[in-house]
Amino acid sequence: MAGGLDFEKPILELELKISELKNLAADGSIDLKGEIKTLETRLEKVKREVYEALTPWQKIQLARHPKRPYTMDYINMIMVDFIELHGDRMFHDDKAIIGGFAKVDGEKVLVLGHQKGKDTKENLMRNFGSAHPEGYRKAMRLMELADKFSVPIVTFIDTPGAYPGIGAEERGQANSIAHNLREMILLRVPIIVIVIGEGGSGGALGIGIGDRVYVMENAYYSVISPEGCAAILWKDRLKAPEAAEVLKLTAKDLIELEIIDGEIPEPLGGAHRDPEKAAQAVKKCIKKALKELKDISVDKLLEKRYEKFRNMGDS
């Protein structure tokens, strides 16, 4: 895997050696099966040592990995019959948030989420997953449609934060997010929220009010980015790794703090190493949550959703 992260160097070196030996033995003139087997065994051991002891900052680096699956990837891997809907009916179609109706094993859902780009051109078009007010208004318009037709909602969070530019502020960025927080509490259908990568600040929370909230193993969910926190507390963005520690932004920390409902496991090394396996874990989580929420009465659903968020920070 070329272009790996700093802490992955021992893994990359072993993978390179294994690749070189396989190339040498490709024509059958040299038998290197024993050496390759030994290195592969060593590789698995090193992978476990590295990936099972990741620091919060290292997990953030994996959450930002450019090859990590994004919202559209998960939709394509675990859903069918996706029909994308566009626009907020007021200003613009914000491509940093996508959404529409789809099916998960025959069950209709409204799916929406932040969408980053696969290359520089697409990232510019999607604003690196940082939505404008019209993106949150589009999301709310689609969720109101789901509410009207009694269709459960699934949201995928993957953003460093809402876009903080002058135009976004002029068009009511804070107001659009606040409106979503209020209205999502009142939607009369089950809402499942999954943080698949970055879960930054109000940009995440703008589509993050749900009956079940899950964070993937190498994703993070935080009131502010580590860099932003470091810049405020220490006037030094290079202290981001220390900020990541104190922010308690990993899935395990958030479960202990009773902020989220669970962690979704990833393949060893991150979702980008085996996207299909990661997608199946996400699908399993969605189906389990849908089954749990389906039989709860609307009044009870709204009551429990309100209590869930109202009680955060009490313990």
C-alpha cells in the first residue's frame, strides 16, 4: 500500500518485501514459499500490534484517509434502487450533502450524508464535505419527505465541519443547523446516524440527531477538530495530537461518556483496506437498529429521542 501513514511504515516495509519475493518467484525458477510464508506470518503479527494500539490522533489520520469509503460508496455497496434528490428549493444544490430514497434488503429508507471527493476536482466540487446552509436545508427537506411517507432515515456523517465562509454565514449557516436540530427531534420516523469518517462540530450534528448513533472504529465525533482545539488552547495547531487525547473523540471514549450507542468494527488497518467488509458491518448495524426501532410507538420514539440528547452531560 503506497503512500501509507507514518505509523504504518513497518507494515509497508514487510508488504514491499513480500511483493518483491513473489515477483522473484513468479517464473518458478526459485522456490521462496517458505520465506514468503514466514514474512506473511510476521506481517499479520505486526499489523495487530500496530492497529490494535492506535492513539486517538492515529485514528483521526485513518478517518481522513483519502481511500476511505465515503457515503456514496456505502450506498452502492449495501443499498439498491437509490434515487438521488437535489436542491433546497431556495438557493442551490449543495453537493457536499447527498441524499435520496433507497432500499436495504427490501426495506425502504431515506439515506443522506456528507460526500467528499475522490480527487482534487471532485473535492472542490463537493467542498471537501463541508456543507453550506443550503446543504442542511436540502437534508431537512428530504427528511421531511421521509417523515411524510413514514420511511426510516439513515444518515452518514463525514465532515470536518460546516463551511465557515462569508457566503455561508450570510445565508444563515448557524440558523440552518439549529433548525435541523430542532426539527430532527420531532420527526416521527426512526433515525439512524453513523459517523463513517470525520464527525466535526455542528457540521456533523446538523444531520446527527437520531434514535441510534454509531461511530465506526477509526472514525471520530467531536465538538471541534483537534487542530482547532489546539489553536484555541495552546495557540499552536501542531499540538493537535495532544488535543485529540483530551477531546475524548473516539468511539470507545464516546461510549463511556454515553454520547453514542455503539462502535462499528472495521477491517484490520481501516475501512479502506477492505471496503466491502466495512460496508457489511455497517449494513448489519443498520438492519439491527431498524429492527429494534420498528416496533416502538411514535410517541415513545420521540420521548426516548428527546431524553437521549437532553440527558447528555448529566453523568
